[in-house]
Amino acid sequence: MAVAAGITARSFGVLIENSLAPDTVEYAIGKQAARYWNSFGLGEAALIGAIHKSGAELLMSAKIAHLVIDEFVGPRGHLPSRLGDYLNRPLNPNPGRYPWAEDDPQDWLRIRDDFWLHHILRTRTDIYNIGKAMDGDLVMEIADRRYVFTDFAWSPERKLPRANPWGTTSASDPDWSLEIEGWERGKDAVVRPVHELIDISAMMDDPAAKEAARQREKQTLDARRNAVGLLRVNVSLAIRNAFDAVHEHRLASGSSFDWSAHSQPKPSRYSGSDANGDPLDINHHWYADLSPAERAKRRDEIEEYIAKRDMNDDEPGA
């Protein structure tokens, strides 16, 4: 994961210690402690590393990445790596078929995961472009360390206008996603999504609220146009570069690419959530801002919940 993010192993450890690392899909405790991440976690690590490489402090990079992902992925389900474009025109030289010569019965399942799609493109085709930006890549911008925007870097002829909740349409302006207060405070900075800054529900019936939202958006876009400093990250390219880095690292270390060796591990006792929907993993980023006392209390609650759950599972007929 450190290789994917382009940071040192120690720096990635700092993210874990501060509950700002990507969420795991498995965590075991004891002498054989091991954490596992999936392709989504690797994509988040790539974004953290890309923001950090662009000049932001490490913990701040992680905090921004977490919220950008929460806001972007919520309605869409994933961060776009654009690897799927290699299955279609014009990148696929065999439209209607896979871009590799020999089909495997399991290919249809493997291409649903970016890690394995990338691996197949790297090992069974010669069409993959290493380190190259692509039309439609997701781009994130931060203006003057305050206003955060996301956009798709389509070529001008493919860029379509879109409507905002307050009625404005634009083909050239990015989406205003977050605002940061107190960047200089690092991890303690406040990062707020747009829905906390604008009462979207009130705009449905209140023209004044709608106009206020329109003016707030204009203010942020003007701030971007007149920004003294503009931090820009190609999110999609960062994810592809992260897969490339892991691929090269595994080749160099002689790692196996056997399918079964990389199957998803079984869930640990800390996988999932409790009856209220709160994560059972104390390292989940939801708990990043808890005080030591609150963290200890939450850990006790988790252990109590798991103990009761395990007891119920052991009862006859459970």
C-alpha cells in the first residue's frame, strides 16, 4: 500500500496510527496480525499519495482524500480508474471481444475488479499506456487551500453541460465538492462537504435560499478563477499509476500472481458493523476524531457487542 501511494512504509504506518489509512477488508490481531485492502482501498491510497505529492501535508492529504471519496463515491459507487476504457473503442483493437488474444472462462469475472483487469492488460496485451493521462480522467483541484472541486477532464468536443441543484448549468466549471477551514491546523482542520454548507432541501420551496446557494457557488468559482495557488490532481491517473507501481514491485520481488493466492480473505471478528451501523473496526476513519477516553469507550462497546454476537451464534439453532 505504501508503494501504491508513493510514500514510505513508515509514512503509511503514520496513517494507520492516526486512523487515516484506507479501510481494510480484513484485520487480524495477535502475532500473525495482517491487514488486507482491496482495489478500492488501493485507489484511496493512490489519492492520498497524489495529494501529498502535490504539496499537501500527509495527514491533511488523507483527510481530504477521505471526504472527496465519500462525496464522489456515494452516488456513483467507485472512483473511476478508466481501465474499463481499454475494453471498448477506440482503445480496444478488437471491439466486441476482449483486447487480449486468448480468452479464459473466468475473464468476465476478473475484469470486474480493477486490480485484475490492470494485471491482464499489463500481461496479456500491448495496448496499455503506462503513465499517460486519458480523456475523461477524474481531476481534483484545491484553490488557495480552501475550495475543493472535482471534474472530468473530457476533451472540449465531448464535454457536456450539467445542471446544479440551484438551477445553473455549466460545461466549463468543475463541481464544488468541499471547503477546508484551517488548513494550517493539519489533521485538526475542518473539512465540510457542500451539503453541510448549503441547505439543498430548503431551496425546493424557498427562492431566497436558492438564490443564496447560487451566490455561494459563484463565490467559490470566482475564488478558483482568481486563485493564487491551485493544487491539481489527476485522480484516475494516480490510481492507474498505483496499480503500475504495485505490479512492478511484485515483479521485482518475484511475487506470485496465482489467482487463488489473491482471493479475498475470510472476514475477521472486527469486520462489518453493529446493530446501529457503526463499524466494528476501531481503526475505521469514522473514529479518527475521538478523544483517547472516547476511543477506549468505543473499543469496550465493540468488544461487548462481539461477545454477545458470538454467544448468540453458539446457541443451538442459532
